[in-house]
Amino acid sequence: MPTHSTPWTGKAPAPSTLRSDAARRGGPVMPSRSALRPLGPDEISIVGGFWQQKQQLNADVILAHCENWMERVGWIGNFDRAAAQTIGSTHSGIEFVDSEIYKLIEAMAWELGRAPHTALEGRYHDLVARVAAAQEPDGYLDTSFGRAGQQPRYSNLEWGHELYCFGHLIQAAVARLRGGHDDELPAVARRLADHLYIEFGPTGRAAVCGHPEIEPALAELSRATGDERYLELASLFIERRGAGTLAPIAFGAEYSQDDEPIRSATVLRGHAVRALYLSAGAVDVGVETSDASLLDAVRMQWSNTVARRTYITGGMGSHHLDEAFGLDYELPPDRAYSETCAAIASVMLSWRLLLQTGEPKYADLIERTLLNNVLASPREDGRAFYYTNTLHQRVEGSIPAEDEVSARAESSLRAPWFEVSCCPTNVARTLASVGLYFATATADGVQLHQYGDYDVATTIGAGELRLEVRCGYPFDGGVRMDVTAAPPDGATVSLRIPAWAVGATLDGTPVEPGAPATVVVHSGDTVQLELPVAPRIVQPHPYIDSSRGTVAVERGPLVLALESVDLPGNANVAQAILDPSGGLRLTEHGAAVSIRLEAATETDWPYGASVDPARRSSDEIELVPYFSWANRGPSTMRVWIPTMLK
Amino acid sequence: MPTHSTPWTGKAPAPSTLRSDAARRGGPVMPSRSALRPLGPDEISIVGGFWQQKQQLNADVILAHCENWMERVGWIGNFDRAAAQTIGSTHSGIEFVDSEIYKLIEAMAWELGRAPHTALEGRYHDLVARVAAAQEPDGYLDTSFGRAGQQPRYSNLEWGHELYCFGHLIQAAVARLRGGHDDELPAVARRLADHLYIEFGPTGRAAVCGHPEIEPALAELSRATGDERYLELASLFIERRGAGTLAPIAFGAEYSQDDEPIRSATVLRGHAVRALYLSAGAVDVGVETSDASLLDAVRMQWSNTVARRTYITGGMGSHHLDEAFGLDYELPPDRAYSETCAAIASVMLSWRLLLQTGEPKYADLIERTLLNNVLASPREDGRAFYYTNTLHQRVEGSIPAEDEVSARAESSLRAPWFEVSCCPTNVARTLASVGLYFATATADGVQLHQYGDYDVATTIGAGELRLEVRCGYPFDGGVRMDVTAAPPDGATVSLRIPAWAVGATLDGTPVEPGAPATVVVHSGDTVQLELPVAPRIVQPHPYIDSSRGTVAVERGPLVLALESVDLPGNANVAQAILDPSGGLRLTEHGAAVSIRLEAATETDWPYGASVDPARRSSDEIELVPYFSWANRGPSTMRVWIPTMLK
């Protein structure tokens, strides 16, 4: 029987001195010092349940879907034409489509690191060979710039995305290294990074790329190779941003976070993906250079952004215009941009901060964001995606053609491919590596941050520790952990108690939500965690004007949504009023609530005296998990449901 | 003593057969047949009060401001370089800046038509001469296309804006003709229109311009010159749109209204200015070709747009991304785009429909839009403008530099000039001609649609009719009309009773709001209209989610706003709660209401249990006319004020 200790306070432990070896197997982000040590694919694996289904869908469908589309639209072919020096004006797609191939390669690398797969291994090597063939003798590698008939290299740092693409190539190489292979792709990445060090390093040009991404990539490559120059270059890029080296653009300097140095900014702003990738890089640099003030700046920005600029789904970015954060509390459900890539970038940032501080709030946001935003993107069959993730669909979405490239899928169902198609490949690399975000280790034991069906087998200070975690997550809150091996004196396991899990118990003993509960375990122990998933009403902060007079319903880790396909006569959700006094009833995957339909009369002029809506009696209607919406055909939908019509 | 008749029903009278002579003096829009006949500048003139101040500001400041800026940024110089065949790649500004010079010339033409002004006459002719010098031998005239070093003519109909610019040149020429002068500019316009007839006419290419504007311009030029070919070409452009002749663009075909023929569309959609200019042109074509189904289609689109897609200020366009209409009831106050040009275009459309139908709802919307959106654009001193007109300023706006070109002034105070600066010149041409929208005539008499201090002197069927209208509008609702001359048997004058004017009286007799009141008048009569301007609470339609739980306050024709400079301690308007039970008190220009400040605590995560705000006692706070906001320095502001915080 495990010994229960008092809940962990969530204060940041002193950094351990875990030092990674170059090219040691591991997952995304391997800091040389951190409070919590990330586990590698040889230490943790998803073995069943909800997440295993998602990983299998990714391996079986999504990877091939992305690869096939990118062959079809000529984006992979760009590398062949570049290698043959024939690309000139025949480049396919916008200037940064190289990055999509790199994210697919990264996804394949994680997938291969997770489990051997001969056919995939062949496809991976074929792709890498085509990319490698396009690398120029000095290491430069971009199919959009620098060859005959193209704009010169680095001639448009504001919009050219060259370093952004390089960052994704490097991330793919890091994934390959973390899979234990130091072969062709890492060699390409080293040559590229060496070129960048000459071009942009201490004696090179003092410039940055309009789209951050190279920063975390170089820091991670430094970790994975031991080459300190890459870290130095990442640090230079971090420090240069905010100095106005980029030429003015219509969206303003904040779009590229060039308005203010990251050390003095207080909140994330501008283009959401840019801001989040940059922050991730700043954490990496801050960790490796022991720069507490840089880390503190990012942590404050995270806190203020989460408190004022984040959707209930974890989504970030309120503006369609510039894919950007809005002002504080400017979070319109119907115009939520909530780009899938921003959610993924948010997970990347929170994971880094979790590793550094051990604070459970970062794992809470990862849970929320993965389940309610990242997973909302892929369709159930893995063959279509949301780029933006609205929280309120006012009209029934149209159905994109399965064989056409879409715009960003506004007011439509999920689309198979996009003109700017950053999200599908980002989903692919995230799903392939998602289990690596579930738990960490310290010298004393293991910390469970996310719940699913997975096995942990690692070595802590005192010896081997093996755990089997099983649960019905995210629909059921019971989590069982079997300890199949532990050092003789036991090991400490901490289990995150989500902030929403009021009434949680660990082996029948109440535990505090919002902090980890820790147990000392021995071989053969079983620990049973119960997280109540009863549906609950959630209110928006009073300053979120766009949601005044509404509530949302959550259920365990899931945000629920009302879809018109579940309303009598497929009524538009505009007519739906939630009656909180009607109670909430748990269903298999969602919750049933009391919904009254009140159709308001259309008036010639929509402002004036009160409109008395026609009332119908209440029905019990089932709300569904937000991530699963729009899988049953066109529908209107809302997360925030009025409790009063006006 | 005038004889009161029953209020006019607002039903459309049968079209009269008033036939305009070519080049007859008149105002914007002179249909050859209409229910109401527009008055020319020799028939109506503003002589004092609020509107006279605005027209004087325009004549004294705004015209010169626009001219000086356009010299400074090289947009006028484009014509000189085009004439000298040296423009090549030296064109200043985006591709459609020619249109700004044309709108300024149009403004000057209206101003010269209103009153003689020797110095302005010289500036007008200088500008026209510089434009004329750039016209090519075949009539084509665009400084962005077709010369050495430039893209070919008509090579980018989606974005090139050539026909849009031509439309504005033609509108300027029409204004000159309507001032009674058939001289250089009309000759330039005829040559251009002749070129267009060859290029795009029945035997030319079947194409349209990405930005409508040529349609109303050609129809009006046909009216002003009697040349039927121009009407034929306008009709072709109207009929071709919606057939997909434009190449696909990222914003979708609806951006340019090329998604559906105007005859089958049911609501305005896509780019708001484009949609409204197109509709204006469709009315002109429908009128001149007696095409009732085309007119009916536009009237239905107007009704649906006003009922579901229009801000309380009359503003149109909810999307920053594409300057476009949102979906039905998607009217976020904080992200209101409400472009000044869209408001002007809305006035242009409503005026055409008012002339055709006589229905007062069109005049109601003109009043609302002029006072609450168009007039919100210019700063009190006429040297800075709003391009977009938000209804909720969340942070104190920054102050744009007086000597720099701004972006579109998001989150800032009014700016002196913009990179895309369509609004200042549009305001200029509107203010120069605004009095021409105030009244109309029929064979029996005159109809007063807008109130101000103005004189009417016209000839109706039975003889001369002279009226002097005097009032304290828009702040005071008393309107006096003196009849200084009338035919022996009298004349019928109708006075619009705005829909908001509940309790209005005409010579002490109650009259119905929302319909004109008519009186038969004789020389020497005085008529006294009283429109109650007591402040009133207005509620949004239940489906306007972004304003749920809020109210606005109106006062006579004015929409009021709460500005933080009027709150204790300059508190952010986010904290303000309006207590409707506290009563409303009329002030000189606004209204005093009971406002309670409730500062809500910031929480780590903005969704959850109820936040109990700190309450302060209520104060009586004065709301100011929306159009005047941000004239006292940086402020937060809102039109829709919560009556409950959450």
C-alpha cells in the first residue's frame, strides 16, 4: 500500500543537474538542467485507449495524407527542381512550404522513434534524400530563394520565412537524433546551422527572421549535438528581436514581436504562433544560459496571456486579420482564430515551463489545449483538418471538396488541405510525440502530468521504476496505476490533480485540485485516482464582453459544445438558452442540459425596445465534446450558451 | 395657417416623369424618373448651424489638408510623371491612389457648385490640368498601369482597381457637369468612358473590375451627358458580376460580390464598400432601364442588411480581415470595422432608394449614418480622420504623429493621413454636397428629409416655393419652417418624422414617427415641428451576442458613448455598469446617466466560478455624442454599456 504524503505545493524545485548526452534518445525538448527530466520514447509509451487511437490514426492515415497532398501540389517536387537547378519561377506554393515537408519528416522521425515501421522508414529516407539533394554547397537550403530566377537569399527577412523553414528542418533533425540516429538528416541540419552561424552569428549580419522558429530549433540542436555555437546563435536571435531590425510591415512591429525586447514585454502579442515559438526559444536559451531574468519574463508573459488572452479551449489568437492575439479580454467566440498551430506552440511553451518549474498549471494548460484545441483540428477519419477553431459557428458550415485545396476553412467543415497548410503537418508531429508530454522523472521518482493508457519504464536514482497507467480518459476520471517494479525503498510518484478536479480522491483520500498528489510506491502497489468528471457550469470573466450572459459546460478535462444537429428540428443554436436550474446529467461522452429554444423575431432595425421571443418548453439536450464537433455534417455550434436571450 | 393632412403612408408613389436635361445643374444622383426629384445647388443651400460649420470646415481645412498631403506623398505627382512618361517604377502609393485625387476634385467641384470661390477655382483647374495631361491618346488614364516599367493595362482586374479609379474620375466629372460646367474634366471623362465602351462594351471583353464603382459612375455620366452607351456599359458591368469572371482570390468571390448575381442575392456580403457601390450602381441602372426586378432585389438586400448587418451608428462591415460584412447579427462593437467609406456608400445607396420610393426609412438611415458614422471620422479641427470607427475602444488610443502616414488607425486616435487614404477625400466630397441630401421636390411640393438650417427655393407645378428651415439640430429637436413664397393655392410640404421621434408634434398636433407628416402651406406660413430628443435606452436584438446584457443610449438622432475621460479617475470603461433605474437626464449635447464602477479582479484563469467585482456607488456621468468621441485626448470608450457585469 503506497504512503500518501501531503500534496506538493507546486513551488519550483531547485534545478537538478541532469545533464543530457549529445544525441541521447529522448523527446521534444531536452534541457541540460531542469526541475523535471523529460522521458524518452524508450521510457514511456502509449499502449491503448483514446490516445493510442489518435496515434494510430496519425501513423496509419495522417502521415500518408500529408505526404500524398504535398506530392500532388508539388511542394515536395520543389526540392527535386531545386536540386536540378530548374526551379526558377516554377516553385509551387507560397514561400514557406518547405517547412511542411520538414514537419512531416519530423512527424515520421517521432513515429519511427516510437515503434519500428519498415515501410515508413523507407518513405522517411526517400523524403530526406530529396531534401538533402537540394542543399547547396555552403549549407543553404531553401527552394524559394537564391537560385536563378528567384529572389536573392535573405532579401526579404520580413516575409521570406527562410529561417523559419530552417528551424523546422532542424527540429526534424533533432527528432531524428532523439530517435537515436545520427545519420543523413542531422548532417544536413548541421551544415545548414553552420552556414547560419557564419551568416547571422557574432560576425554576421545582425538580423532576425520575420517568423520565429529558428530560436528553439538551434537551442535544441545545440542540446542534441553538444555544439555550443548553435546555442550562441539562438541567443543572438532572441536578443536581437525587439530592436526593430525588421522593416516596417502593415501589421505593425508587434506582429513579429519586433516591437519590444522579450525581456521587457509583459504579455504575448502579435501573431500568435510567432509569439509562442519565440517564447519557447527564449525558455530554451534562458535555461541553457542560466538566465533567470529571461525565464521570469517569459513566465510572466505566459501568466498574463493565460489570464486575459486565452480561450476556454486553450486556444490563442482572436484576430483573423493578422492571426494575432487580441487585446486583454478580447476573446470573441464567433471570430476566434485559435489557430491549431498556435495551440501546438502553446503546448511547446507550457511543456518547457513545466520541465523548468514543475508547476502543475503548465500541465493543466497542456491538458486543456491538447484535448480541446489540438484534437479539434483533425476530422475523425484523419483526412481533413481545422486550421482555425471557432467557438461559435453561426451558419451551417459548407463541405469543402475532398480533392481541392481550401482557404483557411472559415465557415466550413474541416478541409483536406490548405493553401497555407501549416496545421495538418503540425498535428502530425504532435500526435507522433504526444506521449512524451505525459510524464517526467526526477532522481526520486516519476511525475504523471497527463492521463491515458501508458507504461513508464525508467531508472531513477535508486534503481528501476516501472508503472502501468490505465484509465478511461478523457471521458472517465478513474485512473489506475500499477507499480510493476520499484527500487527496494520505494519511489515517489506524483499525480497531477487538475485544477478542475474538485473532489478528487487518491486511494479514497481527498486530494487538493490544482496541485500534484504524491505517493511513495513499492513494487506491486496499485494506486487508484478518482477525478470527478461530473459536468459543471463555467462563467466567463466579467470583462470578456463577447460572452456576457452566457455559460459554458465542462466535463472533466473536456469543454463541451452545443451542436444544432442535437436540437429539435435542427434549430440554429442562436435560439438556445441554457437553464442552469435544469441540472446537468453526465452522458457517455458529454452532458445533458436543459435547453429552451427562444426564436427572436427579426425586426426591421435590430436596436430598440425589447424583443419578446417566442418561447418553447425546455428539452434535455446533450452537449458533445468540443473537439468532436462537426463530425456529423454541417451544423451550427456554440461553446458559450446564453442563459438569457438579451 | 397650414392645413394638416394625415401622415403619408410611406408607400412608394408612382414614378413621376421628371426628365433631366443633359448637364442640368443638380446634385449627386439625378435619375430620369423618380418618385422624388432631387434638388440642385441652386435650389437648396445650408445657411447656418451645425451643418454649416461642417461644410465650412471642409471648405477651409479638409480640402487643403487632402491636397497638401497628396502633394507631399507624391500621389498628385504621379500624374506629372505619367504625363512625362517617366513614371515607370516610381509610382507613389498603392495602385489606386489616383482615385483619391479624383475624390478631392469631386469635392472641389461640389464646393464650387455650392458657392463661388476664386482661389479654389484655380486649385481645381490646376489639378484637372495635371490629370488631363496624363490621359493617353485613346482615353485610358491610370498612373499605375500600362506605361513602360509598369504592368500592362487590365492585367490584374482582381486587384488593379483601374475601373474603380475611372469611376471616381467620372463621378468628379459628373459633379462638374452638375455645377453647370461642361469643360475640361467632363471632356476627359467622356474620352475615358468612350475608351471603356470599346474595351468592355458589347464587343469588348466580358469582364468586371474587382472593386465596383464604375457602375454608378457610368450611369450618372449617361444621365449627365445623355449618352446612352454609358448606361449600356454600366448595365453590362452589373449583369456580368456574379458570373465568376474574376480569378479566385484568398478572400473568396463574395469579397468582390462575384459569388452570385445581384439579382439573386438576398443580403449584402463581402467587402462593404464594394457591395454598397455596386448596389448604388444597380439602382441607377434599374431606374434608367425601368427594371423593377433589379430594384426589388437591391431593396430586399438593403432591408436584410439593415435588419441584421448594420451597427447602431449606421456603420457597415464587421470584419477587419477583409473590410467585409459579417454574418447576420455578427456585429462586435470592439472589432467593428465600420469603415467611413462604407458609411458614405450606404448614404449613396439609401439616397437612391429614397428618391425612387419616397420611403422614409431610407432617410432615417441617412440621418443615422451621417451623424453617427460619417461625422465620427473627421477630428473637430478637420486635420485628422478615422478610417475605421470602432464602437468600443478597450485601451486608450495612441496619438498618431501629425506628420506621418498611418496604417488604418486601429487603437489610435484620428490620424492625419493613411497609406490607404480613401476616407478623408470621401468625407470631403460628402460634406461638400451634404445639403443636397436634405430635401426633394415633387410636382405638388417639397419633402424635408433631414433637418438643419437651410433655404429651399424651387419651382413646383403651380409656381415658386421658398422655404426657410431653422433648428438646433442635431442637439435640439425644434424645427421651424417659414414659407416665404408659395403658389396661390398653396403647396404640400412633407416633413420626415424620424422613427425615433415618439411624441413628435407638428404645430402642436401629435404626428406619427416613422412616416412623413404633410402640411399644405401658403406664403407667410410658419410651421413648427417638435421632435423629442429626450435620451432613451436602446437594446440590441437578442441574436447580437457581442452586445448581450448591454444597452446603448440615444438622444434625438444621436447615438451616445461613454468615454473614460468622463469617469472618476479616468477609470477604464470596462468597469462601467449602467443602472437603467437611475434615470436619464438631458444635457446640452449628450445625456447624464447613472453609472456604477465595478472593477473585476483579475484571475489566473478567466473562466470558472463567478467573480465578485468590487462595487462603488453610482455617479451621474455624462455620455457624449459618439461622433465627437476622442476629441479630448486618449480615452477608452463604449457605445454598448453593460447593465450587468457578467
